[in-house]
Amino acid sequence: MKAHGLVHKYGDNVDTDVIIPARYLNTASHAELASHCMEDIDKDFVKNVKSGDIMVANKNFGCGSSREHAPIAIKASGISCVIASTFARIFYRNAINIGLPILECDAAAKEIQAGDEVEVDFDTGVITDVTTGKTYEAQPFPPFIQNIIEKGGLLKSITEK
């Protein structure tokens, strides 16, 4: 499984309140959540994001409240993968539960720039910055987690069994 797209870059401590502001938590519509994704930190994100794009951030991505809405909004916006130096634990778990691929790789998170074209191989954990030609090694998910992501989330992977 691979992801390939242009990078949207963010810094440290991007919390769930800026990923999807609390004022929109009263909707269950994934499309509605996506339409407000990142708006408090990047007003142009929803206009610029394209299906397959990749989000890159530094440390502690997804900190703050434990809302599943945050990874849902990111995935529904078209982002195919999030790469960060580190993730907040609850965001990490929620992302896997809803089938949003995420990878921790400090060097990639620090060096990859906004607008770079990046390819991710989830089987090997190799991240390639096509723009610069540089490659990075992230820890790939074990097969059972790859299966959860490929099926579109934990519930979908369980109901198929």
C-alpha cells in the first residue's frame, strides 16, 4: 500500500482544537468535518488540499482533547497519510481506529517542506521526498494494523471477519 501527494506542513503541538474546532463537533457528517479541517491554523487548507495529499508536522501532533473527529476530518479532507516527529497517544490510536495511515519519522518531519511531492510505502516504512530525492525510514505498521488501515478502520476490519 502506498500514498503519493503534495505536502501540507505544520509545526509542533498541532492540537485537535485546530484540526477540527469544537464549534463543529455537533455534526457526524465526514464531509462537513472535512470542510472545516485546519481552518483555525490554515484558512487555505480546504481550498488547496487534493485527494492523496500528505500532511507533515513536527512533534506532538494531535494533542489536546480525545476527539475522533480530528483524524476523521483529516482523512475526509483527502489526506492519504500524516507524517510527524511524534503523535499524541490518543490521536495515534484514533487514527488507526478510523483507518488514517500515520507514520512517525523525526528526520522526515523536520526536513520535508510544504509543497514537496512525497511518496510513502506503508509496507516498508520508506518515505521518499520526490522533490529532493531524499529517503527516510519510518517503522512500518505490523500486518494486522496494515489490515485495519486497508479495510478503512477497526470496525470495518472486524465486520469483514
